[in-house]
Amino acid sequence: MSVVSLPDEELLGLAKRVIQQDILVLESIQGNLGDEFCACARKLASCTGIIWITGVGTSAYVGQRFAHILTCSGVRSMFLSPIEGLHGHSGIFRPMDLLVVISRGGESEEVVEMAQIAHRLSIPVMALVQNLESRLAKLANLVLPIQSPDEYELGGYLATTSTVVVSAICDAICAVILRERGNSLHNLVDTHPGGAVGRFLRSKSKPHP
């Protein structure tokens, strides 16, 4: 495969257009936040069990990040791969748990089956999905629409802008949960001692002389 070397001006112009697309969709999502977002954020904040996150492809990576930040925000959360979930590990679900399914199209067989399992076990399902007519959206108890133009995806099909938008929505949810559950540095310092974050938390939690 030959590599085309773009002139700097064209290269930077392309990069700026892609970033501008992300900005435009984020601004649109921000302007349209409403009742659906509030319902989903409050449902997650009040969960007394474990919030399980699932997804495939790029959605799986967004889901893993979401599960980590949720836990740091004071709600127990784990990512559950559909590969494991469909081969017995969905037996981990308990009545107080909640399943969050991230899927742009809402038709991937693996995530639809995960939602079906949760439904049979009376586990509430929350879908972060673009296609509101999809099987996933129709199975879910709560739906948070994630709208992103198809033409903004890389090549018109590879999820890029949509994953930026989902990540931003997840960040906003975590901010709400952090505030509603009253989590603090004191809560996190014992469970996040590693790295620069751990050093920062320890420095802030030291008692003043």
C-alpha cells in the first residue's frame, strides 16, 4: 500500500475539520440534554448493586472507561464483555444490579442477547444508543439517545465522533453521581493510591499541622 504525503496545509485542514465535527456534535448534545439524561443519571446514582457495562468494538473501550470512572465516583461498576457474559458469566447478575449497554446501532447480536438475559433476570437495562428503533432500544427500560451524524464517522462508518460523544455523556453522568452521592477525596484516597492521581490525593488528604 502506497502512502500519500499530504502537504502540511492540507493535513492540518483535515485534522481541524475532524475536530470541528466533534465540537459541533458535542455542542448539539449539550443543548439537547433533558429529562432522559436526568432519569438515567439518577437511576445510576441510586443503584445499590453493581452497574455492569457492556458493549463490543469501540463501544467496549468506552464502556471500560465508564466503568472505571463510575467506580471512582462512588458507584460500584464493572465492564462485562459479551463474550464472557454469553458464556455463563452473566450468572453474576443480582436483583439490585443494573446493566448499561453501549451500542451505536443497537443491533449487534451480542449486546442484544446480553440485554435479553438481563431482561429475563429482571435486571434493569439502560441503553446508550443512537438507533431508537433498534432491538436494543426497544428492550431497554431506559434509553439515552446518542445522536451523531453518520458522515462524521471516519470513512462514514468507523465509530469515532460517536465514541467521543458517548464518552462526554458518561463524564457528565459521573459528575452528577459524584455530587449526588457526596463522594470526596477522603473516600477515594484509600482505593486510588497509585500514580500521579494517588500522590495528588494523598497530598490533599494530609491533615494540616
